[in-house]
Amino acid sequence: MPKSKLTDRFGRTVNYVRLSVTDRCDFRCVYCMAEDMTFLPRQQVLTLEEIARVARNFVDLGTEKIRLTGGEPMVRKDILELVREIGTYGLRDFAMTTNGSQLSHMAEPLRKAGLHRLNISLDSLDEDKFRTITRTGRLSQVLDGIDAAREAGFRGIKLNTVVMKGRNDEEIPELIEFARRKQVDISFIEEMPLGEISEHDRGLALCTSDEVRDIIRKRHDLVPATEDSGGPARYYRMPDSPIRVGFISPHSHNFCSTCNRVRVTVEGRLLLCLGNEHSVDLRRVLRGNPVNDEKLRQTIINAMDLKPERHHFSSDGDVQILRFMNMTGG
């Protein structure tokens, strides 16, 4: 793997890319999208071949880690073909973020296609609460998917929980015990102010990582983990369990100083920061240069100068970014 050629103005090396493969999802999670969404027309969406081309050029520029995101990646037709292709690129880490709804039949094919790890969203272990938060999801499907992923032999499985006061914060101890039983890592995430929502007040719903840690410490000791994941989570371990507990804190402890990642939306926008609108249109470059990749690579290199020093998420519920999370990629 070549040393990364992507460095921003602040000396941060970018070697991690999150690629959105669709803005569509079979859930309608309250923190991610509106109940009635308008999705992108087909011609605005990158083809799987274009997504693979973007991935290959990022790898040529030193990218070591790629995560496929959505929406829900597994609602994209022929997603396994893309996984098989990217799986040949020699990545140190190749992962997918998913709601888990399709894993009961997709977990084993994904692993065999070359995927290394899975991040699975799980915001409640109560069927009614789960349905309320996801609007359309069935908890049993996701639980079956988690078991299928474990049985498929993935080398890394992590649960992601977006914590909201009055919605699921009282389930933190139960979620910890579930992760311990299944022997999978779990991360608790502060809700991000992306997209205008009317379903709940984000300012009132914010549950900080410090608050979550205090709840867990009533039952379990938490010791800071020594290893660095290279991502936004701060990890802890419990002396009596092999799993890690992560905290992603865009409000209370932003992780901007060590940010090593960029995102490519399914319409081909290279986003330099989740919390800012700095972006470059890669779709135009891809389709304007269908054979030669030199212009694409140079555009990616030049874009690093646009990466801002930090985001400015507030904790009062105000929306700084109008795009929803399903448009950005998880």
C-alpha cells in the first residue's frame, strides 16, 4: 500500500474514505431523514462502476480504509459486485455501515466477497421503541442479522447507538449487556444536527458522551483503550469483557484535530467535512474523463486544500447543515 499522497493544510493525512452507494433506505430513522423523502433520480447517482473507479483512485493515492455507507447499502442492486471489486484492492480495512435488516441472508455472501467488518445500527432492544425510532424497521430482523454476521465469521462487528434523551437513554445498560453477551463492540453516538426535522427537539434530546459514560460506570469499570482505531470514536474496555465501548462526540468532544477521512456521496460530491459544505464535484470529472484517471486523481489531491480545520456543531439543536444523513453517508 503506497503512503498517502493526501494531506490537508493542517498537516492531517487523509487515508480513510467513506463511499455512499445509495441515498435510499428501508428504514426512516428519525435522526437520519424525514418521514417522506425525495430521493435522487437515477441519472444523478454514480454507477457501481463509477464508485469502484473512485475507490480505486483513492487507493492509488494511499487510502488504506474504505467504508461503504448509504442510506442502506444493501438496498443497492448488485452491491455484492461492488464489494467483490473493492475487495481486490488490498485495503487494510474494508467495512460497511448497515441497519442490519438484510444481514440474515447477506452476511455470509458479503464476507466471502471480501468485506472485513460491519457497523450495525441498533438504537433500541424494545420492539415498540425500535419501530418508533426507525418508523418502518423490525427489531427481529436486525437481531437475526447480528447473529448471522457473527456466524459468518466477520473479524469485526460493532453496534452503533444514537442516544436520545427520553427516547432510548434508559436502555444504555441493557444495550451494554447485549453487546457483552454477543461479544461485539458498541459505540454510543451524540445525535448530529443534519437536516431539518420536526419529529423531536435535538437540543432537548442531546445526551452527551459524558452522561452515557456515567450511566455505564454505575455497573462497569471503563478503562481507556490503548489502541487507536483511526476513527472518531474514543474507546474504552471493561476489565471483565473482551469488547470495546466507543463514544462518538461531535458536540461535546469533537475529534477534528485527528480527522483522517473524507466522504463521497452517491451523487459524486467529495465532502471534506461532515459538518461543513466544502465539497468538490467528482461526478463531473468522472463523466468528463471516462478513460483517463489523471484529472480525477489531481482533483482529489487539490480538494484536500478545502478541508476545514473543524466543524462547528452546536448543542442547542440548531441545524448547521441542511442535508440529511442519508444524503451524506454514515
